Amino acid sequence: MNVVFHTLGCKLNFAESSSLAKQLQSRGHKKAQSGEHVDVCVLNTCSVTDAADHKGRQAIHRLRRQYPDAILIVTGCYAQLKPQEIVRMPEVDYVLGMNEKFSIPDFVDELEKRVNHEEVSVGRIRETDSFHPSYSKDDRTRCFLKVQDGCDYFCTYCTIPYARGKSRNADIQSTVREAQNALNEGAKELVLTGVNIGDFGKTTGEHFIDLIKAIDSLEGEYRVRISSCEPNLLTDEIIEFVAHSRHFAPHFHIPLQSGSNEVLRIMKRRYTRELFKERVEHIRSVMPNAFIGVDCMVGVRGETKECFEDYYKFVEGLPVSQLHVFTYSEREGTRMLELDLPVVPQKERKLRSDMMHRLSEQKLNDFYTQHKGEEAVVLWESKHSDGMMWGFTENYIKVSGVYDRKKVNTFEKIRI
């Protein structure tokens, strides 16, 4: 069959979609090319916010128009959390939950035998112990390597533990083998990804620091980035190791969510803003050129005007590079809805989001300007337009240069 995947959301989803597509191809199915007839369309969804659910519904409508005769399978976080809402959409044929997602190769093999085209298969994800290794490649340059899945934190605003299940992982030996396979296939950059990657080892009695040491010991010309890692799990030992490693990039992404300790307590986060500041200052002390991205949420219940002003001033004073700003949305089933706290009006949420976005633009511009004229190593990507190509430096500065096909997927020392 000709199969097409459409993926929304996080790097983890992209890694899983890519691995599933490879499994289907190994069974004789084909990746549908542009203009070809499509037999099966798989939509891998996100559900981190109301906006993500909305994008999922939009994608369902669009894909049905694009592939009117295809079997449409919807899976991922949105499918796990709201399967009945999805199956009521006339465009959808099958809804598969998070764990059922990994049975898609068998499911497609058996499609011709099926007669019921409104089937829902969604299990109890919190009871799942299985871990499914995955990695995806982006133009044979960047590889998203899944090292962990699930979360046990149950922050009051978040549905991810209900969508992804409990924290789990493969052992270090198996994970390193996946990393080596990706490098053998031509990847030059590994991005370690998961739901809560600092929690790696919980199911195998190992530790994240030991995993990154093992990956750093592989041979070859490559670099590694650590995706989002909780500040309470981003230990001083990890920071020091990255600073002196052979292959790890000076690039961190750390979720703050709020710079108000009062709001952090409401959220049930496991750190204070003082700890967060310590982590950032430690990174800056040993890697002055490091890129530090920060997740920030605005508008949660209980975030008073005073709390937000305190939050804004705290972030304004942090030596970080960019903010990833999220506006809080009420999520069915979360504990936040049970709290008797003042609700921030939607208009005020938008104003706070706009303020944080402007602060992010200022910080990113300052970071780029600070490094102008310096030498750096760029990994060139295949994307090109109007005679120019793009790539990222080790500290995640996006640069462009004159297109040269021979440079694609190679490292080059440049002056920014």
C-alpha cells in the first residue's frame, strides 16, 4: 500500500512516525510520493494545549480533502485523551491510542480484512510498561533519538502523563545501539528526546549521566544536543560533563514555566526559581557561549498581576537566549481545574503572552549580536533557496551561506 504520515507536535512524535514508516517499508509498503494515490494516511497528533487539539481537527479535515479515498488513521496524544471526540468526525476511519500506535504496521497489513471503519482501540496507557525505541532523520542531518517516554510528575496543568503514560526507557546498551545505527545511516547530529529525559533510567536502574557518557564515547564526527530537561534533573554533574565532552553541544532547553515561586507551587513543579537561576548561572560559568532556551507559561489560575510582574522581572534578569512561550489553556482531567483560584481572563493572558514574546525577541537578538564576528562550526543542511543554504552552529545560531551541494551534511568552520 502507499502510505503517508502527517505528524504534529514534539520531536518524540516525529521520531516515532519515522520509525513506524520504516517498519512499513520493510514489509513492502511504500511511502507515497507527491501526486501518487494514497491508500493509508496516518495522523500522529499532539494534545499539549487546546490549540494542539484544534490543529489536530484541522489536520483531519485537510487530510480528508487531500486524500479522499484513503483510510485515515488518527493516533497520538489527542487520540489517547479524546478518542470518542475524534471518532465522531465523519472523516476518520480508525482511532488508535498511544500504545496501539506501535501496532500500526500489523494494523495496515490486516486492513483489507477489516469491515468496520469506525473502530477505536485505546488502552489504559498508565498501565503500559513497554518502551518502543525510535529515531527520525531530518534530511539525513539531524536525528531525533527517543531515549525516554512518559512522565510521573503530574503537574496540575498538564495532561501528558495521561496521554503518554508512566516514565520508562530502554537500557543504556540498547539506546547506544540505536544512536550508532543513526550515525551509520549518515546522521551528523543526534537530538536526545523524550517526555522527561532527565528521568532516564527509572525503569532500568541506570542514570541519564551514564547514558550521555556512553553516547559521547562513540566514534566518528558528530554532535549531540540534549532536548528539554527539568531543572531539578539537570544536575551540576551533567552540566560539567557537557562542558568538557567531545561531542555534546553547548545548548540547553530548560522548562521554567513560571518565575514566581507561588505559581510554581500551584503548578506542583519540583523546584524553585532560585534553583533554576543556579542552573543557568552554572551553565554560563562553564559555557559562556551556550544557547539556553526556556519554556515559559502565562495565565494559569492563581497567576495574579503581582505574580506575573515578579515572574517577568525574574526572567528579564536571566542570562538566557530565547523563551518558548505558552498560554495556559484549561485541560479536562487536570488538577488545576479543581483548585479554587482566580481565573486569568483570556484578554489578559494574551497581553502577558505578548510581553513574554517581545522579551524573547530581545533576548535572541542580543544573543545573536553578542556572537557576531566569532568563529563557529556549522552543520549545513540540505534546504536551500535563492542560491543560499542554512545550518546551525554548535550553540544553535542559525546561519546562511552560498549554496554548495557538496557541503550538505558536513561541518564547516565559519565566521558568523
